[in-house]
Amino acid sequence: MKFEINIVFNWQRYLLLNLLLLIVSLGCSTPDTTSWEGINEEGAFLIFRRQSMIGEETFSVTSTHESIIVKSLQGENERGRITGVQAELRLNSDLSPNYYVNQRIANGDTTNIFKMEVNDSLVSVWEKHFDRVTTAKPSLFFPVHSNIPAAMEMMLYHYYFKQKKVINIPTLPRGEISITHTGQDVVSIKGKPITLDRYVVEGINWGGRTIWLDENKQLIALVNLQDSSYY
């Protein structure tokens, strides 16, 4: 069973020309992030530009006592024929990443956009148009690229806040992210007022992005300040 969470913001404050907005529409229920074991959830991020819905990203989160698997599709899956961008992220039970792949699928062809794989003490990264790079695995890191799917970005924030007092987190293949709390906003979710924490995130894309998280650090909405397509 699925339901949509209807969210009402004061968009005049955030929806500027060409800003890109994603709102989560969760299936079943928000995962219990105090324990990641035994999760089997589905949901979608609705994508808006200039207050018009232009698409959605569907995702699933499943877990065992040892691992968490997040799958995402930005596009269509018609009777098994997939077009768009498909991604998969595998995490350990402590939310540390051990595998990530992001692929564009069109007309039966698959293009690898980004891939990361951990093997013992090493981590390998493949980027489109670049050779594989293998380095020593950092003690703290997360795979991030400029068009990271919202479902994977959702897990990035869970990982970040699990580290408690960490200010910045290194990202692969390069850079780091910082998250700054800038206030709170009251929104209407299914007709009930809910207080969300607002943060500014630097290091994912040029210009940064604003995100809203609930009390469980679940990603509810984000605004991408970069004037580009989301995919």
C-alpha cells in the first residue's frame, strides 16, 4: 500500500527562477532510523521546476542485520523495459558505503556514470570518461557526484548525522560536504503541522542546496540552487 504525503511550504521564499525542488512521497511509512534492520520500504521523490511537477524518482530501501540496499530509478520501468537513470547503493549496518553504481539506460544501451566499490582496505572509483582510480579506503567517506539521486542523498544525511560531532565528510571521488543548520519551518503534512529542520549543504553541486529534514533526519524536501537538469 502506498500513500502520498502532501507538503505545503511557503514556496515564495524558496522557489526562485529555475530552482529545482524535490518533495518526498513515502510509501508505507518512514523507516525507523533508530534501527536499520528488517526494513522494506518504497517511496518517491516528486520533482518540480517553477512550481510545475516535471517527474519523479522512485526508490526502495531493504535491509538485513548486516547490510542496507537502496535502489533508485529516475525514469520509467514499463514491463521490465527501463529508461532513465538507475542507481544502487549498498551500505554496511553502520551506514558506511561499500558499493555504489549510477547508470543511464536508453534504447537498450547502458552508460556508466559513476561507480564505487570497496574491497577490504581499498576503494575504487570509476567516472564516465575516466579510468578507474584505486586508493586506500578513508575512515570516513561517502560517494557523491553532482547529480546524485535523492534516495542516495537521503542516506548521505543519515550517515552524516550518525557521526555526531563531525563537521565535514570527505566525498569520493573528490571534495567534502558541509551541512549548516539555518532554522526551522512549519509545514503541513497530511493536514497536520510538522516542524522541519532546514540546512544548507555545500559540496555536492555549485551554489549549494537547501534541504529539510524531519526529527528522524529523514530527507523530506530539497531545493537545488544550480540551474541544471536533475537526473
